[in-house]
Amino acid sequence: MLWLRWLALLLCWGATSTSGDPNGARAELRSDPRRQRSPPPLEPLDFGFVPAAVYDTHAYYEPGTISILFHMVHAFLYVIQPNPFPKDLIVNVMKENMGGIKVEEWRKPENVVFLLQWIHYEAGFLVCGLFGVIFVVLTPIIAMCFCMCRCCDNCGGEMHQRHRKNADCHRGFYTASLIATTIFIILGVLIAYIANHNITSHIKNTRALINTNLRDLKTFANNTPEQVEYLTAQYTTAKNKVLSDLDNIGPLLGGRIHSHLEKEVVPALDGALRMAGAMRETREALDVVNTSLEILQEGMGKLRASLSGEQAALSNTLSDPACTNGAVSQTCNTIRSTLAQLGVSADFSKLPDVGHALANVNNVLRIDLSNIVQKGYASFNDTPRMVKEQTRNVVTALPRVKGLLDKVGMEITAFSKMFPIEPSLANFTTFLNERQKAIEIFYPQIDQIDFYRWIACVAVLCMVVLVLAFNILGLLCGSCGYDKQASPTTRGCLSNTGGNLLMAGVGFSFIFAWFLMFIVTTLFVVGGNVEKLICAPLAGRALFKIIDTPYLVHPEKKNFLPGMLFQNPNIDLTIGSMYRDCYENYGLYHALQLETMFNINSFLNRSVSNRDLGKFFESVQVDLKDIRLLEKDGRDNLVNFANSGIGRIDYPLYLAEANKGVTQVDLLTFCSELEDQADQLPRGALENALRGHASSIRTIHREQVVPLEQAMSTLSQSVKLLEKTSSDLPIKATNILSAIDAAEYLITQNASHVVKQETRAFVQSLDGYFRQYTNWVKHSLTTEVAQCKPISNIVDSMEIVACSFIIDSVNTFWFGLGGCCILLIPSIIFSVKLAKYFRRMDTEDVFEDMAKTGNHAEVCDIHGNVAVVSSPYDTLTWFPRASAPPSDW
């Protein structure tokens, strides 16, 4: 563990508890050149990527189709042992018996309670184990009793078979049952053989896991010094950024001051600039009003004369004698009554002249207010240059700042060189190489041991296969050689051989069954408990909870892992938390919680977060009194515009006249009505004259009224614009001047406060680059440096090898073999029963005519001797006599 402690000491230097966002928000520059803004106060630094270590081990195992068998075994074990993992029981037992369990201490009440709880937990295994023990003990006894019983012509040992009506049904039933039992035994043998072969096939995969895990540990040891060196080298990135900002202090600090002041200055200048635009718009509107007024006055006079002449001409036409007729006179009188409507409506000659206001505005515009405001923008935007000129003393101190920062870099480098991490890791790599060679020496021995294990398991299975062979051959010989016409004493040799083979299978079953059950019971008790107490809790990480239980190892030591590594058991570090962090591929610094051991903040605050930078800015004095936002001419210009007289124009009067129509009546409507009246007159000179007058009036509308209407619309729009501009004009000008005065006062009187505030913020931004570096170091140490995935891979690989490769296969082996052992019992029964129908009997039942012999039967043996017996079959009256073949046949 010495190398681990040296590594922990080296890695801990980059940690920091300071918080903050390492990524500063980027501000967008204004597109308007008059409103330039400063660059972002804190630009995110690019420290690149820590050299990553690529690990080869993939600690994941998918058993494939054999997983079906594994799940069956797990389900069987769950039925046998459904109780949850006894974490509390194990912890209590360990705490109560730290010094070891003595025989006399079992009488203590607490130990008795623990024992009862353990018996309750192991009840399923105890019952099954007891059954196996009983099976092992009773099988030889039953076999001996069975043999003795058969020797006494009992238990099926008598070579005599009585005639029964349902003998064929019994034989068929026993045959089918034995076939089914044999098939299931074959399945059990196959399951056990597959499990046995699975162990052998995965021994080679174990080598690959060991090699990749060792290779990952070497990668971990070789990459860690390079990663630490990269962390120390990236201090130069933050240092160069600080020096660059100091070299550009004018644009940066001046930009900050400019950005702070523009909140007051730019709105004031924008107001003055808008007022300059309003001046130009006002002059244009006054020009339009003056021109439109002249056009309207002249046009209205011409229109008035034209309409008067047309009215007089129309009146003369209506004086024609033709209008005196009764029907025509009414139409003429109607037309004559509308002649008064031919006149103008608006009178623009009454409106006051705007020439005086226009002259005043033209006089104001002789001074270009926009240019004056642009000068104010330019003067204000010159703040960075002024700051640069007045902060030359800071730029001249750059060599000293560089020396200070270089000293910090040397302290960091010296700190990283204080610990002999490279020699320690080199020794660790050498240790790994030696261990790998030592492990590889055992590979041939492991292969040899596995080969012997495989042979032993196959030999055990061969015992069952031998029984299966006798059963199968017995079934084949007995079924093929069986003759329904033959009597029990005359059965053929093939049938008799089948029966003898079945009885041989019974004998070997008794010989091997107890030994096989002994193996099954032993493997079941060991493998089942390992699965339930180690493998399953390890897969669910419940095993870590036991190891991580506070004060489990020692009553005065809270946590086991930090007490072993750092001699400080009070650190909140557990094996479970370390495994989780390593499984997520976090750095060893984070997984071991090394920040709790070393006070890194004091080192970083003293070295990296250097506060001596602020001393270089204590003498910074920036004078902004030379900034002029608005010259005297611009101020006078605003005042003169406010007093130009546009506010005294009677805009409602203009709008009232402009909203009136050009004529009293719509001339086009008047012409249409006049033509309708002419249609009511008889055709003649009067009708033609009226139509001529209508055409003349249309011409007047087209040539005079339409242009006047357009001029009136233009006049109305310009008057509305002037009315809006002149509304509270003095107040607007006064507000603009007040805003500019306030901005200039802020610049001239409060600039020192702003400069100090922004200088302090600038220094904080410089320190922010170092905070970015320290935060990046902490993040890198947490997630990228010395990633401890190999540690979790070792644990997962051990679980795969021990549980998935070995324990699951062992449990599957005893599961299949145990099924065979259980099925040997019905196999023995069915074989004994079926052998009676295949073997050649010594005697048989012979029946004669009941009328001659009475209710008696004769028994004939293979030598021809006949004995009279009472017939148990009252319904049978006659059977033919059968004789056995000669004894020397």
C-alpha cells in the first residue's frame, strides 16, 4: 500500500473547495459603433484534455444458453432457501464474538438466539442435507436387506410367476415407466456433464481476465504520472491569460469602465441624437406645410372661379324658354335649386403663415447637432485609450508580475516533485510483472488439476451411465425377445438376458447410489451456501454492507478501509462507496476521498490564488474629466429648437380646414345627378347643354379638385407630425440636457469610484482564471486522473470467476447428478418389477379340466415334476400343460 499512499499525496494537491462557474458568459458586442461594449469579464479557458487511459478489461459475463440451467438451479435454491440475506445476524455474531467463538460461550443467551436464528435461516439446507445423509446411510442397508430377502425367495426373488389376467398391462406400465425414468436420468447426466464441461471451457477465459486486469493495472500505473504532469503544465495556460490581460489592460479595464458608465451616458446621447433627427424631420414637415399651404391657397382661388363660372353658365342654360313647359319646368327648377352647392368648402387663406417658424428651424439647423453628438460618442468611446495611457505603470510592472507567477508555477512543480511517485509506480509495475510471471507458472498445474477434476466428474457420471446402459440394454433385449406365446418357463434367451441386465442395473444402482448421493449432498451444502451467502450478496453488493458496518472490525475503529490505508478510521470511506466510484471510472482521488486528509485550500490560496496581484493596482488613478459629451453649441442648439415657435402654431385650426372637403358637394355625384335630370328632358338643345355642363364639371374635378385633395392630405400628415414633435418640446429638451449633465457629472465627479470598482472587478477576473484552473484540476482529479476502473474490474472479475464460472457450474452439476440419484429409486423398483416379465422362471402355474380334477391346479417345474395345488382361479376351467425344456438345453 505504500505506492498508493504516495499516489494519494501527489494527487491531492490540485483539489479545491472553492465553488464557481468556470465558464463565463460571453457578451455580444453592440452592432452600433457608437455603443461599443467591453469584452466579457471572464473568458473560459481551454485546458485541453487530460491524457486518457484505455482499459482492456470488460468485466461482464453472459453465460449463453446454459443460463437456463443456471436459472433453474437459482430457482431451486430460492425454493430451498427463500430467506433474505442475514446481514444483521452476521454482523451481530461478528460483533459479539470478535475474539473468536469458544465452546463454553455457546451457552450464552445471545449466542443461543443467534444459533436459533441461523438454524431458521438454514432450515431448507438442513432438511435437504438430512435427507441426503439418510439416503447415504439407508441405501447400503436397504440394499443388503433386499439381497437377503431375494435370497430367501422373497422380494421378487422366487423364480415363479403366477398367471394373471392383466399381466400384459402391468408389463407395459412398468416398461413405459422405466423408459420415462431412464430418459429423465439421461437428462440429469447431460445437465451434469454440461456443467462439468463448462468449468473446463471457462478456465481459459480466466487466464484472459487475469491478463487484462494486470495489464490495466500497468496502464493505470504508467499513465498516472503523465496525467499529473499534464495538470501541473496547464498552470501555464492560466498564467499566460493573466499576463495577456495585463498587457491589454487599456482595452479591458477601460472597456469595463466604459461598460459601467454607458448605462447613463449612452441613453443621454441617444436622446440628443434623436432630437437632432427630430429637428430635421420638423424642418421637412414645415417645408411641406408651407408649400402645401401655398398650393392650396392658389388652387382654391382657381377652383372657386371655375365653379362660379360653371354656375353662371348653368344658370343661363336653365333660363332657356324650353324650361317653361309644364313637365320640363319642374326638372329645371330642381336643377336650379342645386346650383348653390357648386362652391368651395375649405378656406386656407385664413390660416396663419408658418414661415417664421420655418426660418427659426433653418437657423437652428445651421449647427449640425448630430455631428456634435457624434463627437460626444467618440469622446466617451475613447475611454479605453485614456485608461491605457494612465495605466502605463501597470504595464511596466509586467516583468515583476511574470516573475511572481513563475514562482507560483515553480512551487506547484516542486510540490509535485516532493513525492517519489514515479519510482513508486515503477516498483509497482515491476511487482505486477513478477506476480504475472508467478501466476503463469501455475497455469499448467491448474490445467492438470482441472483435467483430473474433469476425469473424476466423468467417472462419477459413468457410474450413472453404467446403470443407464443396463437399463437400456435390458429394455431392448427384454422387449425384443419377449414372446407372448411362451410360458414363463419357456421364455427365450434374449428375453431372459434382458431381465438379467435389468437386475444387474438394480445391483449397480444400490452399489453406486449412496456414493453418488454423498457427493451430491456435499456439493449441495457447500455450493448452495456459497451461492446464497457469498455470490448472491456480492452480486447485490450486500456483502459490502457487512464489511462497511461501523465498528465491526474493532470497537474503537469506525471504518475498516480508511483505518487500513490511512490509519484514520474516522474518515467516511467505505468499500462500497469506493467500489461504486471506481465502477463509474472516477479518479482514485475522489474514490479514496483524499480531500479529507490534506488541507489543499491553504496551499492553493497561498500559491495559485495569489493575492499579491491586487497590490499592482492600488496606485491606479484614471482621470476622465476630459470627456465632453455635448459642447456648448449643442446645448444652445437644443434650447433654440425648443424656442423656435413650432409649439405656438395653431395645429387644430390647420387640421380643421384640412379635414374639410375641397367642395361643398362631390362634383362627380353632382354630375351624375345632372345627367339623370337631363335624361328626363325631351331630346333637344336643352338636354345637350346640360350634358355639356356635366362634362365640364367632371373636367374641373379631374384637373383641379383631385390635386387639391392630395395637397390637403399631405398637409394633414405634416401638421400631425409637427404637432407630435412640438408637444412638450421645451420639457423634452430640458430632460435631455439634464440627462447629459447627470452623465457628465458621473464622469467628472464619480469616475474615481467607478474606476476603483471596475479595477477591483478586473483583479477578480484575473483571479478567476486561477479559480478556473483550480476547479479544472479538481474536476480532472475527480473524473479523469488515475481512473480506478481496474479496481472495480478486479472485484467483478473475481465474482465472474468464482461465482459464474465455478459455483454456478458446480451447483448445476450436483443439481443434475442429484436428480439422477433420486430417479434411481423408481428405476430400481420398475426394473425389479419388469425383470419378472422378462426372465425365465423355474416354475409356472399349470391348470387342467376342473371337471376331472376339481378345483385344483398342478404346478410343473422345469424338470417335469407336478404338484397339486388349489387353484386360485375359480373362473378358469382348463389350461394346456406346458413343459420346461431339458435341464441341459
